[in-house]
Amino acid sequence: MSDLAIELIGITKRFGPKVAVNNVSFQVPRGAVYGLIGPNGAGKTTTFSMMCGYLYPSEGSLKVMDVDPTVPGALKGKLGALPQDAVLPASWEVGALLMYWARLSGLESPEKEAREALEQVGLMEAWNVQTQALSHGMAKRTAMAQALMGRPPLVLLDEPTAGLDPRIAAQVRQVIRDMKGKQTVVVSSHNLQELEELCDAAAILDKGLLAQAGSMSELTSQGAEFRVQIARGTVIPPELLALPDVTDARMEGEHVLVVRFGGQAKPEEVISRVVAHLLQTGVLILGVSQGRRLEDRVLQLL
């Protein structure tokens, strides 16, 4: 069994003359939470759909859980998916619908699976509710429960918290955290702060092309950069450049100092030296954050 849950090699998808995904390659390790990032039209949903086996690549090689997703039935029992605009059929009670889906998936004890999945997304009270009576958030969580039934080794979630109120969105994020290390999760979202919190690694897509893929620490430069929020005082960057391992020091605006350091240096040692120097020279500090925000990196690339 491969250590990779998903492997894309040179994947291209065309719709007539339009190229939606163009020669994209990246890998998703088993047990990771992996993000798919990009603006509208970047190719995220098309890539997501190819991973699910909904669409077939025009070119390239794609493996999902060691199987070819273009083979009918190959992913049965291996994958659960929440499409972005999942629509529930009307005139079904939620519990009955989930049990029906569980039977279609070949799961043993359909009622047990349905109840456990609803409990996982915090929606047990909706068991006897008609689907057309569900709020948007309840419908989204019902569709997510469908993806979680049977605890598939791979779960693909397209915009899982879009349109949810903050309390429910936080609950969904906790569900994803709880799966880390036990199942592989791929999350596509426009919420970059959410992805930075949840994901071990991510791929950034733009206009069908792969802009960058890597671990979250690589994408946010956590191992090579930190920011110091300055309350007051005068920062003299050349003095900081004289400190061991500091390769760059500059002010962004009036109150943010950005410091870069050599890749072999220990971040905690460089941060301590810089902060100590600032305090000794009368600079007051509000806080220190390692790396840049994921949003800053995405905006830089796109």
C-alpha cells in the first residue's frame, strides 16, 4: 500500500477548447488534511471532481487510494465526498435518506451508521425532519454526514463551512481536526484562515495551473521568516542584519518588522536574539508571529 492517498501527475482536463486544469501535479499523504486553494475559475472544483471519479482527466495519471478513479466502483468504500453545491432530494426524512445512502454504499447496520454520522456533525435532532424543511446549514451538515458514513479512509470536502454560522462552522472544523491522522481529508475552501488552521499542506491553483504546492510551513515560510508587531520605538534594520543568521530585516508600514533568517537556523534562537536586541534598544513589542499569513502568500502568487 502506498503512503500516498492521492497522486496527480500531469493532470489536464479540457471541456472542448477550454482547458480547466492544465498539467497539474501534487501528492496528498495518507492521514493528512490537505487544502485546495484558488480563486473562482482556478480549477479547484474540476480537480476535486476528478479525484472523486465524477470527471475523467483528458491527460495525465491519477491515483486515489491506490486505484484508478475512472474505473467504475473502484472507490466504493474508500472515499466519501461533499460536493460544493450538494442538493438533497425533497420529500425524504433525513434519517431515512441517510440509511438509503448507507445501503447503496454497502454499509452494514445502515441505521447505526446514519445516526453516528449525524451525531458527528451535531444534527441528531434532524432525524425525522423532511429535507425540504432544513435550513441551509442543516442541509450542508446532512450532506457532510453522508460523506462521513462508514468512516471512509479518504474524505473530500468542497467548501464544507460556506454559509454556516460561526458556531456550526467551528463544529465542522473540529470534526475535520478529529479525522487528522485517522483519515485523509482534502478540503477546498476560499476561507484561507480556516485552511491555515486545519491543513498540513496545500496546493494553490490559478487559472488551471499549479502555482505552488507544499507543506503549510513551506507556504507560510514559518521556517524562514517572522513578524514583530512594534508598539513604539525606533527600529534600525542594519543593526538587526548584524545579528547571527539574520539575512533580511525591513519594516512593513510603521509598526511591523519582517525578519528573514537562514534555513539552517533554529527559529526560536533567531527570534530570541532579535527580540532581545529590540528591547535593549528601547523598542516596545506587542507580539511576534512566525511566518506570513497564508492569505499573504496566496495574494503574492495569484
